[in-house]
Amino acid sequence: MPPTTMADAPEFLTVKELAELLRVKERKVYDMAANGSVPCSRATGKLLFPRAEIRAWIEGASSGAPAPAPTAARPPIVLGSHDPLLDWAIRASGSGLATFFDGSGDGLARFVQGEGVAAGLHLYDQDSDDWNVPSVAQACAGANAVLVGFARRSKGLVIPKGSGIAGMADLAGKRVAPRQDGSGTALLFAALAARDGLAPDAPILTDTARTETEAVEAVARGDADATLGLAAIAQLHDLSFVPLTEERFDLLVDRRAWFDAPMQAFMAFCRGPVFRDRAKAMGGYDVAGVGSVRWNA
């Protein structure tokens, strides 16, 4: 079959289709969308790339360069990936911060556009074997932003007790609750599957879960046989857990917002004993490095 050309491509391209067109990895497409260097739409909750604008961008006639840093005041919203400890701490701190969690990729893109004061991220980079810094350095070069540590999290397979699943290779033919495209967990799942020889079409994917909690709840209800999730939520639902990695969950924060009352109240709470005790009780968290600088623009 001849390769797809711009002339016969659909009106909108998916991440996979654009990656094939540009001859790059899908992860590169997510990074380009996050930093605004490629025209894209999120109207459906998925990344879609308008064919006409992509053609113009490729031909050098598009203005798809990274958007300039926003100058207007950012709304007091924490974007990015859902984390149960972060979600609880924002409310318990009384900081007044709101949340909009829809995955690391979505949060990074929205942060670049000025839609929030911070974004929770856990984006793994296979080339550097590092978390978050490569993606943030590319998306936020020259921005008035800083990446600070929040927690290290134990990530692995959440499964029913006695399921017999011991690793990624055992997911072939099993129902797996996936996360949304562009989320840190979806990218990590793909990396772990490739490492362990699990073909992309080997698991049976159930309905997409948009938060860490929703994914584990699908297993708890019996709607899925497994999901890639957090030890803390597996423990909460009395499910078995197969540890696969320890990931960094960091906060990308606007520097101006860092010194405002909501962020200061939130970070002060995270450095206190109530926060530490909660993290210990939940299990699967290491919060020793909370607030430490990981990257500075």
C-alpha cells in the first residue's frame, strides 16, 4: 500500500498519523503539541491536527511557532496529571487553588498557554531516562517558570488478588483500563510494554480512565483485569500491586504565581507534618524532596 500523502489524508490527523508523516516518534508529536510548535486541536479531548494547517506548517507558511509567554495574570488553577495526594493537599491547605486534571500532556500544553499557575507532571523521557525535565525544558525554554519536586510515587500494575498477573507480559489477552492519550501513564505504559515485549494490540482495552482513581476503580469493580496505577490507590481498594517503577511527580509553576498567597499557602502546607503524615498513611509516596528545584528556566 502506498504511503499516505497530504493530498489524500483525512481532514484531521491523529498523533500516530502525524508521527508517521513526519517520520518521528509519537512522543515527539506530543512534545511538539505541548510547546505549541505544531498546529493542533483539543476540541474532542484528543489531540487532532488539521490537515490544511499541517500542510502550511510543513511548507513553512504556518505561524505554528511556540506561543509567546502570556502576560495576563494566570487563573489560580492547578493543571496536569491527577494525583490523589496532590488533590487532597490542595483542598486541605485552604489555599483557594482550583484544579483541572486531564493528564500531563494536556497540563503542559495548557500551562504554556497561560491557563493555570501550575501543572502536575510525570512525563518519562526514554532517551535521558529522566522524568519531566526534558519535556519542560523543550516546552518552556525562556518562560518564567520553575519545576519543583512534589513526590516520588510507586507505579505498577494494579490487579485483583489471586489474578496470576506478575508483569507486563501477562497482560496479553487481559482487559486493561487505559489512560487518555498524552497522559504520563499512557506514555509510561507504552514504554514498559515495548521494554517487555507486549504488543500494543495484545491487551484488550476497556473504557478510557481520565484519572488515577478512575483507572483503579475499574479494576475494583471488575470492569478491567489490570491497570497501570499507583500503590496508594491499590492499597485503598484492597487490590494487589506489582511494582514496576518509581516515578517523579513534579509541579511546573509560574514564577510570579509562586510568590502569590495561594501558592505560598499550598507549599507551606506541603512542608508541614500533616502533609507528611498523610503521604505516609497513603503508602507508595516519598515526599522528602517536596519543593526542591528540579529545573529553572
